[in-house]
Amino acid sequence: MKTILAPIDFSGATDAVVEEAAALARANAGRVVLLTVIQPPVIAHEYAAVMENLEEITAAGERQAARKLTELEHKLQVEFISTESVQLRGAPIPLIVEQAKKFDADYIVMGSHGHTALYDLLVGSTTHGVLMRAPCPVVIVPAVQNAKSKKAQKPLAAVA
């Protein structure tokens, strides 16, 4: 059974990533592992008063992510696709690569948010970081601008 790791962040790309991972699982008699990584916010010491609520805010985000993961997992299971979900907290790139190794993933399917090159230079690109470190092929689902272009765009396959 092939394992498809699908890191998702509940952005606009999530549905397309899950659909592509499901299609790959169907075609390869595989299973989908949905992965979301909650990044703890970085706060400077000047904002120590805000830090009291930080754990509460992070916990609320984790609860919401867990609910969404459960919904997506159920949706795939109704379609008879073997599915598992994992939720972690930390830096996305190393955790995605770590989980790909842990699950012996045959593919990683993830979205490209379509940021500008300047944004990626300043902030970094999770997809690019995973692509450079992945232990298996990475399927990149392009950012979708609108419903009309969604049908026209095909996933990009990249081999790590």
C-alpha cells in the first residue's frame, strides 16, 4: 500500500491538496496521511503581557485544526480511502520531512500558495523547503486564483 503524506494548513489550497492526495491514493491503492503543523507564534520579550494569552490562543487553534482534520479524514473514509491524521506543533519544514520518513511516504502532496518571489525570499517557502529535503517525490498543487482556473491547472510533480 502506497502512503501519501498531505501536509495541509487549512488555507484555500487545502481542498485541492486533499483531492490530489485522494486521487493518488485511489490510483495506487494507497492511504492518505493528513498532516497539519501548528506553528507557535514568535513573540519578543517586550510583549510579555500578551504571552499569558498565547497558550490559550494556541490551544484554541489546535482544537479548531483537530476538528477540521477529523472532518477531512471522515470525508476521505466515506470515499473508501484509508486515512490517518496527525497534528503537530513546531516548525513545519523539519516536521513534514520527519513525518514523511516516519510513515515511509511514497509521495508528499502539498500546495503552493502562489506568493511572490520577494515574499518567498523574505519569509521563506514551506513547499520549497520540503522539496529540497524530502525523502520521496513531492507533488505540488498550484495555487488556485479562481474557480475557472482551478479546472485548468494540473499538479506539478517534482522529484526530491
